[in-house]
Amino acid sequence: MAGAVGALEVVHCDDALIVVAKPAGLLSVPGRGADKQDCAAARVQRRWPDALVVHRLDEATSGLLLFARGLEAQRRLSRAFETGMVDKRYVAVVQGRVDAEAGRIELPLAADWPRRPRQRVAHDDGKPAATDWQMIERGAATTRLALQPRTGRTHQLRVHLAAIGHPILGDALYGDAGSATRLLLHACELSFVHPRDATRSRFESPPPF
């Protein structure tokens, strides 16, 4: 079932889960303060009151967001994320020409407490984080990459790419906010075992940039 709810594109809906495409600039879950209550979760739950949050995307990131319907589906899907059984793929446009065809970034990450919500590379006290990447297309001064996070740290893709000298265009925290009209990072694919019948499910959303 496809359609729209509260300006969200509904990519799929069944009795166990809902997949939507979140636009950039919309929170995944409510933030602090009355002005931060509009979010993807609230819009989905107005139509499906049994929808429960499974994971999040940064406010500035667009793309696929998964909700469970009911506690048992949430438990199974959350466990799949925690154990690395969900295949997540992103597309990003980064500053500079990336010369290699593919690679892996392995840099531990931790919260940058004095500058929250920023994260930082932290070799002494950080948690392990790994990102696989593959070159899609090179421009004159930018490169389009396919990204596959192997861990799920906060801002992982953004920090990892900035750390190797190729920040994502439009990144106000780790790069140059003026380099694009938005953060050019999109969650384009989710693949996981369906909690109802154990079949492999795969959903896609083309990047809007």
C-alpha cells in the first residue's frame, strides 16, 4: 500500500509494519519544546495509533523510516537493528573528488558534550563505528557515494565522511551549510526479515537530489 499521510509518503503498510519516506527538515520523533512536537512519528500515529518507533533518522536526513505495529513487532524489528540484521543503504553527495572506487571507514565515535548534538572521533573513549562506501559518480568538485553503515552511531555517516576530508554537502554541523540547500544524505534502502512471516523484505526510495 502506498500513499501519503501528513505530507509523508507511505512506501508500505501492512499489519506488522509501516515504511514511510521522511523529508529533510522533519524530526523523526518529538523534540524538546512545543515547537518540536511535529514529527514523522506523530504524523504516522495519528493515522495508525498502534505504530511504534523502531529507529530514527537525523532531522536533516531524508529517506526511509520504519515503524512497527504493536509491541511484538517492535521488539523483533528493534532486535534486528541492534544485531546488525537490517541492511541500510544511503546515498550522499560529498565535497571533493574521491579517487578510490570503494572503501571502509573505521573510526570510533563519542558525543562531543561541550558542543552537543555534535559527535566526534574518539580513539580513547569512543564506541566502534564502521561505514562501507562505494563511488557512484564523480563531478568536478563533488562525488556521489553509496553508503552502508555497519554500526548505528549517532551522526555516524556525517562524522565519518567529514573525518576523511569529504563532508556531506549542506552539513551545518560537520561541513559547509552553504554548500547545498539541504543535507545531501538520503536513506534509500532498507532490507530486513519481516516480523510476521520471516520473509526478506526490501524497500527503496530514490534520492531527491
